[in-house]
Amino acid sequence: MRTLNYAARGVDEATDVLAFPIDDQAHDAGPRELGDVFVCPEQATDVTEAAVHGTLHLCGFDHESDNGEMLQLQAKVMAELK
């Protein structure tokens, strides 16, 4: 995960989850392949939450630039999964 994080983001440390979209084109609603989510169990506190987090990134959410919407949605999804 450290190597992958460095290659993708230039960060030389392991992380819990990385998401790689298949493309950056806008698409109509409906089923389609979004991309790949890589989870590092040794780094993730909760593997399911890390997978949800990565999937939300693939759906276009970005917690680094929004006003908390992504993390609120992540919490809602996690609550519904339990």
C-alpha cells in the first residue's frame, strides 16, 4: 500500500484506502463500473468503513474539499449497514 500510495499521490507512507476511478468522465445515472478500491487491513480501523470511504470517492465525493458532506454520508451508510 505504501508503494501504491507513493506512485499515485507522492506520499511515501501506507494508508488505509485508495480509490482509482476508471475514468473521470461524467456519466448518466445507472449501473456502471466506477473503478477500484484498495483497502489495507493493517492500516484500516474498520475495513468496511474504508471500503465505503473509497467507494464514495469513486462516486465523486471529496472530504478534503467539501463541507463535511462526504463524511456525513459515510456515517449514514455505516449506520444503515449495522
